[in-house]
Amino acid sequence: MKNIKNTVIIIFYLLLYVNARSQFSFYAHYDDFNTAPTLNGLQFFTNYSSVNTAISQFKIDPVAISNSNFLYSIEDGGPNTHKLVSYNANAGYSKKTIFSSLNWDGGLHSDARTRGAATTQNNQLYTCAFSVVSGINYLNAFTTDANGNATILSTKPYKLKTNLSSYEVMDIAFDQFNNLYALVVDIAINQGYIYFFKNSELSSAADGATLNLEKKFQLFNQNGPLKIGSVYSNWEESSQTNVDFYVSEGIAFSDKGSLLVSLDRIKKVNSGGQFLPIFTSAIAEYQFEDEKTLPNYSEHHLYESAIGANKLSICTDLGSNQFPIFLPTTIDHFEANYTKGLLSINWTSTTENNLNNYDVLISNDGNHFNKMASISSSNNNGNSNIATHYQIEKNISKTSFLLTYIFIGISIFSIFKKRILMVSFLAIAIFLISGCSKSDAQSKEELYTGKVFVKLQINNKNGKSVGSKIILANSL
């Protein structure tokens, strides 16, 4: 169980699949200490409005939900111990204790802060914990079944590592390919990030291995990067009047492929000469469209306290059983070679998301491009989590055509030795070359005899397109 004080309200949201129109529904759990009216315990929300308080007595934190609709929670098992329990959401949330005493942090049993939990699409359960003594973030793995049971998958916890010097992994989530996403807070400079770890490396990692996470983006809203603090240090130990920061401790995927991040704002405002607190609970929604930009951002407000009410609501975990493809189609290797009129292009995608096809575009000036070819995705439904290689070759120089016609003309002339035939043939050749140029949409009479620039246009099945970087073909 997390080291939280009894003044903090525990909240988690579980995103559920509602309908094809992607309406949001979720569970929310609140501690009943000094809370907002009507928001106590576990409740069910639809479109961010509470519709059910019958399950308010359950306290589950952190939480994960399986495809079998079981909630898995890490709970306090007594002094220096933790336990793993499951709740059957199909049977009145009946509770089952799976393990009564667990070691979450590889030997530092007493100081662990259990942070987050999530399931994969194949019902593996992962939990993360932070050691306040060593500063190490641990990841534990279990397998679950259709009856709400679990068995330990890793005999030693993995260690989660980033490029930051001082950080905590607050929560985790998994996509359709069982890739790991982690909400990481930089403790030193109060910033939050989303990190990533590929499933192929996770599934092959030895027990106790160090997993080096890759940074994807920094948490932000419409005003820019967010200041992510701690409700304990940044609020309770602060007496200054300019308090304004966010607490972010939960992530989960929605049914439409977006990543949801809990954002609870703690701020002091000037009210009649006094600086009084105001608390806001919200969900940030991030969704990628292409690999070159930050994801799109939107925000959904759940609760805002009255000024000075001291009704503090903090989300400590998010969880869902939605497993979308989150990352956009991503090109890792892109190269072109141009030799004696022959252009050879090859590229590798590391991820494909709802991809329809690639358009190969070429240019002789790097500004005006024409389509050379179109290649469909090699993967089923245009989705992939593994490297996919593509290659295309084409003769784009008109010189080869001209030489061919001249050779034929000389041959005919040597046979007939009549000047009029030669002149007639050359006229026809020029006409054919001109006609070919005019009808060739990919070249538009451009002679690719020097530099050749190449780029890809990535087209998904929803009709959206994005261009790759522009490269200059190597002249060999």
C-alpha cells in the first residue's frame, strides 16, 4: 500500500468499454476523509458523471482490471507487509485474497511504496513499487486466470531505469502489443514524462534484469509543460502564496486509443486578500497522429472544490482493460541510392498503426515532389509492432529512353541508308519521348540526371496522411 497520509483522498479510475462511439466510463474510488460531497469510496462514472454509489465501501489502490473483469489490488497486509487481492466485478465485487504477504522490492520489504498496477491483453499482471531507501523502481509480474487467481511469474523483480537522476515510476499501462508505458515523475525538477519499453525485450528479459525505458514525451497541457509535484512536500511544507502545481499518479488507455493521465491541480488563489486553496481533479487525454509531433491534448474536469474548502481529491492510480495501438506509424531507417538512372529506396517501420500505404515521392529540387510509386502495408490490417522492411527500385532517367531510340534509328539508317527515313524516325522518337514525359505523372518532364530527393507519404485507413523527413539519394 502506498505511503499516503489520511488527509489524502484515494481515487482511481478504471476505463471500461461502453460502445463504438467511445464514450468514457470508469470507476472512481475516494477516501472518505474530508472529501467532496457524494464522492466517497468506489463509484461508477459515465461521461464523467457519477451514476452509482452502491459500491462505495470498496477501497482498492492501486488497481488493474483483467479481460475477465476482475479487479486486482495491492493492499496493506499489516506491518511491513502487502497482499494481493482480486474483486469479481461480475459478482458484486466479491473479494479474494490471493497472497497475504508479498515482497515487492527485492528485499527492501518495509520501505516499499506500491505505486501502480496494470494487466496485459493476455491477462498478465504487473505491479510497480518504489524503494525510498535505494531509490530503485521495481516491476513485479504475475499470471492471472478467469477465476480471479494469480501466480507469481518473476522470481525476482525487474528494475525500471530511465535517463533521469532522481525519479519515481507512478503507474504503468500496456498497449495491444503488450508494450509497457510508464508515468515517470522527475523528483528533482518536478516534471512528468511518459516512458516506453518494448514487449519483445520485456518478454525475453531475465528475472531481476534492468529495463532501460525510452522517453516518449513530457506531460503538458494547452499552456505548455506541467509542473508535477508531490501533495506531501509541495503542499504541506509550503507556506508561500504562489502555490500552483499538479499531482499525477495514474495512467490508462481508453477504448479509442488515447492515453489517459490523472491531473490533480493544487493551487492557492487570492480571495479578499487571503491566499486560499482550491483543488481540481481532471483527466488529461493524449493521442498521437504522427511520429513528428507531440500527441494531441484534451482535458476532462471531474471535480473542483470551493475556494478554501480544503476538500482534497488525489487520483493515485488509473487502470483499464483497453489495449489499443497508441504509437503512430514510425520510420526507423530510410535510405535511397541513385546509380546510372536507377533509384533504389528502402525503409524500415518499427511500428505501424492502421496503415494503408506508403506513397514514394521524388524531386530534383527538394521542394516540388511527384509520386513515383505506392506500396501497401505488408502487415495484417496495417498494424505491427515488429520491424517491417520495404524496398523499391525504378529507372527514373529519360536518358536511357533517348539512347534506345537513337540506337534503333542508327540501325534503321544503316539498313536503308535513306536520309528521309532517318529524319522521319528521329521526329517520331522525339514525339514519343515528349509524349512519354507529358503522360508520366511521376516526372512531369523532369530529367533526374543530378540530385534526387526522396520522401514518404504515410497514409492511414482513416484518410489521414503525414510526410516523412526528406532525404537526398546517395549517388553511387
